Amino acid sequence: MAMLIAIELFTLWFAINTLSSVRALVGAEGLYSKAQKDGIYTLTRYSLTHDEEDYNRYLEFMSVPLGDHKTRLELEKQNPDYAVARQGFLEGRIHSDDIDGMISLLRRFHNITYIKRAISLWTRGDSLIADLLPIADSIHQLIRSKNFRDPALIQLTKKIDPLNRELTTLEDEFSFTLGEGSRWLENIILKLLFAVALTVEITGLIITISVSRNITKGLNEIIRATRKIALGKLDEKATVFSGDEIGQVADAVNKMTDRLVRSNNELSQFANVASHDLQEPLRTITSYISMYQDQYGASLDETEKKYLDAIIRSTGRMQLLIKGILDYSLIGSDKTKSSIDLNQLIKSVLEDMEFTIRDSGVLVTVSELPTLVAYQEIRVVFQNLLSNAVKFRKPDGVCTIRISASPGYKEWIFSIADNGIGIDRMYHQQIFTIFQKLHPRSRFEGAGIGLAHCTKIIELHGGRMWVDSEPGKGSTFYFTVTDNV
């Protein structure tokens, strides 16, 4: 691309310099023609006035075509002396900045038809100037001689006018030829510039499309892999297509996934070990306290019974917390999806919660739900949200819960609405973080894991979860699920 741009700039520079040289050559012809006309005029005047000053002015004017003649003769040599050629053009009153360009033009394009014809006309013009010089010299000698005769002077003067007319014709043809050559050269240069510019544009477009496709290909592969990884498919790898920055990102994603797999394995191992090592002593404590109560309960006073009950409640909460952590850590371990009729799933969840719902006086209504290809863990989402709706109901009045679903773009949008105590807007994001509790344990039991558990499961299905709620006006929890992830 840089080479093409350099060629384009060189072509532009060459075009400007060449056209400038043609312009300078046309200007030189003008100087040549004017000097020749002025020279002939002063020579004719000299023949009438016999004033030596007129003759000197004639010589001064003729130095222009004679200087150009010197340059032409030098440039026609196979190995010209460019210093001599420059000096000739300087004597022809050509600006020094234009001389090198004119010399290059005459040498480089001397075989081009227009330049070749212009040089031929120039040569013929120089031959006529050469014929004029001896006539002028004879007139000068005759006027200065002692045997001056008017008839002889008149005869010499008559020879000047035919030369002048022929020179005028040649100069007109020279100008016309250079004009034609200038237009031809301009047309060639414009075509060349257009071709180079078009080549640069096409090449740039091809390079842009190629680079864009490679970048898009790499980015799409990274996006594909990271989406799968976000859904818990940690065996997914991003294909590395190149060694550039995009390829480095893909490689970094793969390394990150490998580290995540190791971390998850270590976490799962820790969770299993911790679950066993923590649950076992808690079960032992609970069993011994139960045995102690059965054997010595009748002899215990109220304070002792209160202490034992506190121990049992604490160990129970600890067991629930450990179970919640273990369940949370195992989300995504099941890699198998299946077709699930959510109507049957909700029916099963409501049957499991039958006593809780009945004792709480909760009224649950369920709209027609779809059948999805999903993980079995989706059951936990409905179960936790229903449990929360029952738990955070208002102390007075009838608690109502509405479960519904509506189709979205390549996903289903589910909502579970209640008329409970509601949630302040400032906590709408916080509640989905693990171990976040908005209420004291003395009022509502719980470890603050349920909503984080739900969020993780929904993300496993390529969806998201959010809430719309105000204090005292109930809450509506929304989540999306795609069945083609």
C-alpha cells in the first residue's frame, strides 16, 4: 500500500514538473518570437536612421534566439555538456528555475511526435535566423563604409521581410505543436493518475476487506467460545487463526479457561471435602444433643433447654448454609440438557411446597408455560423464587403469586410476581450477589444464597435476571431462558 501511494505521489510530482516544463517551453518560444520580431524591427529602423544605438539594440534582441540555438545544438549531442545548455537558455532570458525541467523534457521526450516536430520547427527557425545574420552584418558594414549607396542598402533591406514572414509562420506552428503536445501529455498523465489512484483504492479496499474479515473471524470465534464458557462449557476452546493481537486474545481466553477449569476442580474438591468435614461434626453434635434431650430432658430447667435449643438451631442453620454453598458450587456440573415441560415442573414444585403454601395461606396462579430444552437445575429457580415470595409476604392480607411466560426474540421471558413487602430500588442489584441479606436473621431466615443461585442457573441458560419492585407494593422477578443454547 505504501509503495502504491509512493508511486501515486511520484506520478503526481512527475506530472506537475512535466507540465510546468511544457509551460516554460511555450514561454521560451514567446521570448524567442518577441526578441526576433524586435530584432528585425530595430534592424529595419537602423537601415533608415543609421543610428548605431539601433544596431546595438538589434544585437541585444538577437542574443535570445542565438542563446536558444546554442542550447539546441548542445542537447542534440549524444553526451551534451549541460552547463553549456543551461548557459544558452540563460542567454535566452529563461528563468533559472525552469531550465533544468526544460532540458529534461527535451532530452526525455525528444522522440515523442510533438516534441520531435517542435524541435524540427525550432531548427528551421534557427536556419532562418542564420540567414538573417549576414544580411544584418552587410547592412551594418555598408552604412559604416565611406562608399555608402542607397540602392544597395535597399536591396539588402528587402531580404529581411520574407525571412520575418517565414519565421512568423514557423513560430505559430511551434506554438500550435507545443499546445497539441501539452494537451496530449495532460491526457496521458490524467489517465496514468486515474489508473494509479484506482489501483490504490482497489488495493486499499481489498486490504481493508481482508483485514476486516480476519478480525471479524477472530472476534466471532472469541465471542462464540466465551459465550459457551459463560454457560459453563469449560471444555470449549477458541480457535487461534493468527499470531496478531486477535490471536493473542484468543490464546489468552484459552489459557484463562484452563485456569478456570483447574480452579473449578479445586473448588469442587474443596466444597466436597468441606461439606463432608463440616457436615459430619454438625450431625454428630445434633445427634448427641437429641440423645441428651431424650435421656435427660425431663430433668433440665428452662435455661438449659433454651441453651440446647439454641445449639440445635445454630447447627441447623450451619447445615443449611453448607448445603447451599455446596449446591451453588455444583451448578453447571450437569452437562446434559433435556426437554422439560415447565407446566409439569411447576406442578411438581407446588406439590413439594404444598404444606408451606397451605399453612401460609398463599394463592398461586400459573399461566400456560412452554416446553424448553434446559438443564434440570431450572427447577431450583422456580422453587427459590416461590419460597422467597412466601417468605417475604405481608403479615396481613392474602399473599398472591402469579407465574407467567411470554415469548421474546429467540427466548422466553418468565415472571413471578407477588404482593409482598417489596424491595427498595437501591437494593435491586445487590440482592443477586451471594450472601447478601437485606433483613436480620431474627426476622427472616436464610443465608443469602438463593437469588445468587438462581442467577447462576439462568446465566447457564444464556439468560439474565432482574427485579421490578417497590417497598409495600410487592415484587416481580423476571428471567429469560433460551432453549437453543
